[in-house]
Amino acid sequence: MREILHIQGGQCGNQIGAKFWEVICDEHGIDPTGRYQGGAPGGGLQLERINVYYNEASCGRFVPRAVLMDLEPGTMDSVRAGPYGQIFRPDNFVFGQSGAGNNWAKGHYTEGA
């Protein structure tokens, strides 16, 4: 069985990634709290392939195998406040305190170097 680690970087990557996880959760029958709800025809296949994107926590919740990173915490706060923000573990988020102000060169040569 293959396992995928999803890496999201920067504002754009994290915004796209947030939508990605909404779709993947819906396809696998995972609710916003990380619990399996199923309900789709062929639900056995949902559980059979769930370990591709998720780890199952000891409490029965499914946690995305993902790393979310950015130079500033604003985007991370938006992801956490979003509809599926609570499915991530706190240590999935890696961020700095000063952003690059949407300036690639500043992020590449100073803040992100």
C-alpha cells in the first residue's frame, strides 16, 4: 500500500491545500472532526484506501499526513479556522513570524533563506 505525504507551502499552496483536504475528506467519508462517517455506496473501499492520505489516531480520528508551511502565521490561522482546520495536528504547522509580503525575492534571499 502506498502512503502519500502532502506538503503545502506558502499562501497559495496552503489555500489550494485546504480545498484539497475538503475534497479528500468528502471522498473518504471523513467529517470536519476527523471521524469516519461513510454513507457512500462502496464505503468499504473508502476505508480500504484511507491509509493513503491519513493516519488513524488512537482515539479513532483520521489525521491527514501533511506538512503545512509558510513564512508567517496568517495563512495557517486561516486554514485552522476553515471548515476542516481541526483535522490537522498542531505540529503539522510550520511557520515563521515575519512574512515576505508576497515578494518572492524577499522570501528567497532573506526571510526564507
